[in-house]
Amino acid sequence: MPLLAIEQRDRAIRETAPHTHTKGQLIASLAGLLSVSTDGGSWVVPATHAIWIPPRVAHAMMSHGAFAGAMVYIAEQECGILHQMPCTFRVSSLLREAISRAASWGQPPRNEMESRVAAVILDEIATSPAEPIGLTHPNDPRLRRITDAILAQLDDNRSLEDWAAWSGMAPRVCLKSQPASISRYRPV
């Protein structure tokens, strides 16, 4: 079963430009905060969660300070049972330990025991319910400018009125136009 797990720690901020893989990628945050963006949305991934990126989905990543995480790359032919859209979910203790075990191999599974651990990883990804901690990108370019600015600086606490003025919108239009998900993630 083609699967490769890697654990890494970075003290510095890590940023990757938009890119794709022919494999599916699970990014599990073990310590620190990570943001991941695709053309369709953005997610902030805390240390208790992971994000699944299906094969061939362009994505970019940025850590916010020191970061420890695990990446699991899964061959495209194994991804049929997995989520078909990017999503986040809580990482179970079983998944965390199975990834750690697989990362210790330094290569894809070589024997029956390693293949069973890899199968557990796939089962855990497949059966983990998605949690809505992402943000769908708005179609309105003014709102997209706001969401991009928030994602670039997560500690920016401007008010709705300030964001509306900055983007050239009336606060009432800004509030009516926002995706329903924005109010769950930012106080407005």
C-alpha cells in the first residue's frame, strides 16, 4: 500500500507557495498553528486537527510561529475511500500514534505489519467526520480582499465597520454579503 509518513518540526515560520501533488496529503498539526488555502477555501488547523487535501488539489500552507506536524502522502489509487474535498477533522489518538509509527519507517510499508498500520491510517482518515473549521472563499472581490487580509494576519481585530471602510463597502452590505461561515470564526 503506497503511503509515506513524515514528521517535522520547524522553529521558524514555514510558508509554501501554491502547489499540487499526484498523491493525497494529510497534514496533521501536532503543535502550533497552520493555515492552508485552496482556490475554494481556507482552513486554520490547530494542534488537535488535521486537514485532508485530495490528489491534484492546489494548496498553499503557512505556519504561524513554531510548528510541529506530520504529513502523510497517500497514492491516488488508495484515495477513493477518502474524503473527495479538502476538509479538517479532529485527530484521534489512534491516528496520531499510527502516523508516528509509519513516520519511523522513513519509507512506504515494506511488510505485512507495516501494511496493517498503513490500513489503520486510511481507515481513520476515511471514518473521521469533517469539522467545519474552514472558511469558504467569497465570490465578491471586496469580501475576498477582507478574508485574504484576515488569513494573512489572524490577530487583526478590526471591527466590521473598519473592514467595510477598508474594502470600500458599506458595513450593512458587508454583513449581508458575507458567507454564513464568517461570523462563526470572527467576531463582527
